[in-house]
Amino acid sequence: MKKFIIIILSIAFIPILNSCSDFDKLNVSPNDVNEVDPNFLLTTNTVNLASTYSGLGYWNSRIPSLLQYYQVGDGYKSEELNALYWTPGQSSPWGGIYSNLVDVQAMSDLSIEQGNVFTEAVALVYRAALMDLVTKIYGDAPFSETNQLEEGIVFPKYDQQKEIYETLLMDLKTAKNMIEGISGNDVPVLDGYDLLYNGDKSKWIKFINSLRIRMCLLLNNKKGELSIDIDAEFQDAAQNVFTSSDDNAVLDYIGNSSATSFQGGPFRSSELTYARRMGLGFLNSLKDQNDPRLYRWLRPVEKKWDRDIAAETTIQYTDPLGQTFPVEVLPYPNGYDNLDTSLYVGLPVGSQASWTSYNAGPQATSVEPKTTPFNSRLSDIYFQNANEYVGMNIITYSEVEFILAEAAAIGAFGVSGAEAHYKNAIEASMGEWGIFGDYVGGFDFDDYYSQEEVDLSQASNKHERIMTQKYISMFFRPEPWFDWRRTGYPDFVPPYDAAQPAIPLRYHYDSPNPPDPQYVEKYNEAVERLEKSEFVQVPTNDDTRSKMWLLQGTNVPY
């Protein structure tokens, strides 16, 4: 992965000059902020994109709890995060993404003015990636008329999702062609400013093509309605996509300040909150297939019940990755039938109330909120300012192989070799999480793969098997939500405290602010194009269980 570098630009002090000729020289000075190099904005925009995309899979997003990767155990925001009661205006990334798009437009404008083909192409890529997020999360969205205040457009229209994607696919292809047209093996970029690939032209082309096949697969259910040949676009891009984890589009945190640190670490968290605990269903999936990534993602309980001992004792437990933890083992209490005696304990999905006392038995009234020792905390890697396993992911080789595996399994885009791609995807994920290097005694991947729960050849439903393993491999990333919406896999059990027995499909739009009649009119037009599902119980179409164009007429996920 690549280091997230903060570059501070300073404008040198320019002395006051007396002559007109001196002022003329000042007007063309390379230090003039009006002549800023687009390379400077490349760094900012790369960090913005990586942070925005990866952030949707981490703490300040609803998506990871929707995906049941974790549940909050102390009751704080449990109605929103566990039971999925979403209200308009809560936890919305709308404003942040559009703010990032302003910066991307500035880079594009500067690049065109200065003839910088590389950064102009990257601006197209970043705009496509950010708009892809906006429209996947909300539906129709402002696009073609944004950033046009000088043209008198204060309230841009909400472009239709179909038209947005047709433009984004063409923009990505254009960007790829622009970079391919640059001579040599490297792109012209100032040293240290390309945080993703350090000027490596071939990796940039692979990155763009990998985004293209992701987008084509997203659109596969709707390809008959598009004016673009999605099959041809996928096939063109798939010829040169990621081929190893060295190609991953990921930034590392440095961890030497709040700005360069992960949001769970001490620089950005006033307290190390342990309220987030792994969802029980996800944990059981890992246990059922003896998945070693469990030990990278989760700690054992600090207090464990045991039916076979009469007195309390403390053991030193060493997990398969060689990590050692003290565990206090307690005699199983009388009068309790359902306490979990496992070393790894997750939270049931969907409670509006606090889970602080879960699995605590007779000690339920004495455990501390957020720090209960009777169910497992997330691994320490999620409470550090920086760690090699926690980064800002945009797209990885493992995901690309899962895309190819799914395409082959469903007979799409002329792709073949579903099992080979599927196996490569899981193996790459194991490598990304350091399993091969840290597993005590060595990790036998072939032995792991041969299990009935993993081996694709033993699956009765190969599509479901691929999507389930992709969901596991993409822990704490947002893409599995979009995958589930278009496939119905994995088959999530809705939260039991939810208002409706159905998982949300989208975020509410941000309400028009200011409520200018022009803005309200354009918002209403977009809302009318949404389609209510059977689970919508409010008058407006702007509901989390309404279907955007991507899902209309597909009969998935419900």
C-alpha cells in the first residue's frame, strides 16, 4: 500500500517592489497562487477519494452495520445502526462528496488550462468514482449542471441515473485512452505527488480498467436499457486489469497526526470506544469455515464461561496468528441456559437497546458500558492511529478477481474460469490480511479451500457462494451493500427490531436547503422517479426502501 503524504504548500514572501517592471515580473511569478500546478490538487483529491470511499465502510457510516459486520453494544445510535431506523439528514455523505467534486473540477480546469493531460485524465477518473458513489447511494443526482455558478445555474437538475452511468463509462474510457497516449512508461507528475502509483503509467491504466469492469457488472441487470454496449466495454477493460495485490488502489495511514490517522485511533477518538462488536451471523460464518482472518479482525473475549471448571482461573491464549491474550475463565453459573462458552462471541443483529449485558450472566449489572468483557472486541488494529492492515481502499486485486469470478459464473461478458478467479480472489484476500506470513506453522490454503463451505465446485448455488465469499473478503468495505442490492446475496436476516422486515436500499436525499422553489422542484422530480417497494409506508417516494433506476424491474433484492 502507499503512504498518505501530507504536502504543505507555502508561498514564499515576496518583497514589495517599486517599479512597474518589477510588478510586471510579479504578475508572471511561478509563486503566484493563480498559477498553482494541478499536481498539488492531485494529492488532495487522491486523499479525498480514498478517504471518502473507504470511510463508507468504517465507523461514521451506516453501511457496515447494515451489512452486519458489526453492531453497537452500548445503545448509542443502536436504533439507527442496529435496527436500521434511518431518518432524513442523518449520517449523509451527500455534502462531503459534492465538496470533493468541487476540488476535482478545480483540478480539471487547471489541467486543461495548463495542458496537463495526465491530471486532466485523473480528474475524469475521480469524478467518475465520486459520482458513482453518489448515484449508487441516492439514485438520480446533480451532475451535468454542477459547478456552473458562472453560467447562472444555482440549483442544478438531478440527472437520471441511467444517463449518469452512460457518461461515467465513457469518461473512464476517455481517461484510459488519454493516459495510454502519454509516451514512455511513466506519467508526468511531480515527485511524491502521485500517492497511488508514483507515476507508474501501467498501474494507472489497470486501475481505470478495474473501475470500468466494476461499473459494468453493477449495470449488468439493466444493460438492455443503456445506449452503451456494456459487454463490449467490459471486454475491452478486462484485457488489462489488476493482476496482483501490488496493483491495489489503497492508501496507508501514517499516524503521526489527526489528519494522517485512522478514525478509530487515539489521535481522532477522544476515547477508545469498544462499543462496536462483530455481528453474530458474520462471526459464525467465519467460524463455520475455519477462516483465519477471524483472528486478524477480532480479539477473544476477556472473560469466558466454562462448564468444566469449578474455580476461576486465568489462561494465556495464543491464537493461530501467534497473538497471545489473557483470558479469565469463569465457572458456568447456575440458572442460565444459553450463555456462549466460546472464545469468540459476537452480538445478535438488530437490537434497539443496549447489548452491554449480553452473555454476562449474573454479572450483567456490573459490567461497564462499551467495555463488557463477555463478548469479543474488534482487533487492536482498529484502535491504532496507523496499521498495515487498515487502509483507505478504493479497489483491490481481490475484488477484481471476484468480479471476474461472478461474471464467469453467471455467463456474463464472455468471461470463463469462474473457479480459478474465485480461488485467486480468496487467496489474495488472505495475503492482504497477512495470513500466509503470520499463521503459526504455515497456512495451507489448499486445505482451507477444500472445505465444503468454501470450495466452489461443492456449491449448489455458485453465484451465491461467490458473493458470500466476496462479502467476507471485503470486511469493512461498502461495496458488498451494492452487490447485495443487485444479487440478493448474501441472504441477510433483517434486524428483528426493525420497522420493516427489509434492509434499506438507499439513503434519503438531503432535503433542499435553502428551500428555494427551483431547488424543491428539481428535488421533487428526482423523488418522483423513485419506485416504492412493498415496504415503503410513507407518502413520499424518498424512502430508504424505494428503488432507484438500477433496481427497478430487476426483482432483487426484494
